[in-house]
Amino acid sequence: MDNTSNVLVVSLNYFGDILMTLPLATSIKAAYPDSKVTYCIGSKGKGAAGIVCGVDRWIERGVKDSFFTRKRIVKEMREARPHVIILLRRSRFTLSLARAVNPEGIVELPENEGERPVRHVTERTLRYASALGIPPVPEVLFRNEGASSEEDAPVLFFPGTTRPSKMWPLEKWLDLGEAVWKETGAEPVFAGSPADRPIAEKLKRAAFPYRDLIGQTSLAELTGLIRQARVIVSVDNGAMHLSDFLHRPTIALFGSTDPAQVGPIHNESSVLGPKGECILCRKRQCTHRGLFCMDQISPDEVWEEFRIAWDKAY
């Protein structure tokens, strides 16, 4: 591989998952600035294209991997003329795409015999950088647009996520928000995607002043809010990964998913959970009503972690 190489990365489907794979693009560009990097992603992560740099072209697979869209995707992949193809999402479908474009260019990872298992998505992704003979860089390159925001949001809460089993109970968010307001005087700002709007209605019973920006910001605007935040609290979602890669103090709450695989990776972030007998189930809906893992995380312990981050004042 050299500065004239074209690299095609078949990445994952969701925004947060795609962010965790973008350090590979950073690594390639750091080693070969004139190389061309193409990312093929699921449509649920297409917002990444508007806030990051280091990727020269984006190809959208669709909502689900489908052989009905195969002809269009193969055409776009061939237009990228890849010398190297990296399958971060390896399935029968994505393998068929790669073989149709450049079967000799598919990069296979060597066996890591005798080494500890590589679990985290970013760490696994960066093994491909080593396979290409370039230094791994565990960072994401962001655009400068949206670097600032007119909103003053020192405290950001991200309560929404794609699966109910990853949610922290709303009453606990309200307890935490009240503690933050009483102890710091800061009004929490609740933010998230339009899909999280049902949460906004339930916030109205809060016993403290807050601002509701759920579903009311673009991804670029949200990036600007995160850049200025003093402390962020989030469940396992795309905003948590965005905050972590922006190096903002982030408290991530985990239960049914494994932070060792999909948690934050930078020193400014911390993790609470998972707890309980049924942790790491990865189910969409909790089936153990009395053992709900996220319910085991108390507002008091989140507040203690929050206070530490607040006092550090990055």
C-alpha cells in the first residue's frame, strides 16, 4: 500500500458503530495522506458523513443488507477502484460484494495465536491498520463546522437509545437532574434524535428547570453542543461515542451491552455498570422485570461520578 492506493472499508450499520471504526480511516490518512478512502455503511449511520473527515467517499448500503440493492452497490464500489478491501462487516452479502469488485484485494487478518482476545470494536478495527503496515491511530477526524454552538449547555443528558433494554429508567434521570441543578446550578439539557421524542413528554414532571432539545438539533449542531459541554451523561448510543471521540467528559451507563466491546475508549470518559444477574444479555427488550440491569445503577452513584468530572472541569 502507498499514497496512490484506494481503500474500500465495508463498515457497520449504526452511527455509533461506524464511529468506532473510523479510526481506521484516520490511521490510513495519517500514513498516506493522498490515498483515497471509501466507507460503505448502513443507512442508519449516514449522518457521520456530515461531521467527520478522512473519508473521501461514502456508499450507503441501505437499511438492511439486501441482494435487491446489490447491483447498485457493486457499481458504486467499482467506481471507487479499490486496491484494498476491508470487511469490518463480514457477512455472506458483504463478502459477495467484495468478491464482485476485487477478490484479490480483500485483506485477511492473521491469526492472533497466543495473544489476548481482541474484544473492542475499535481495537479489532485497528488490527487492520497493523495488517496494512501502518501505525494505528485511535482517533476520529472531525470537521470544524459545528465546532461552536449558540446554546449554553454545560450539562448534556442523552437518555434515548435504539433498544429498550439499554435505557436508564426515566425517574432516575429526573433524580440525577435535580441533584445536578441543586448542587451546581446548571440546567441539564436533554438531547437526542427525533426517535427519542417520546421521552420529552415524560420530562414535564421534572422538579427542576431543564431544556429539551431532543430531536431538535442537526448532527452538526449536536456536535457543537458536545464540544462545549462540561459533563455528559449517556446510555449506550451514538451520542455517547461521539462525545467520547470528541474527548469530552462522558459518563456512560451500561447494562445489556458490554463496555469492553462497545464502550468509550478515551481517558475523559468513564463507565458505570453493568450490574445484576442478567447483564450483557444483548436482548432488545428486558425479560427479567425484577432484575433489570439498568435499574441497578443508582442516581447517587452517577451523581458521584458526575461531581468528580464536574470538578475536574476539562
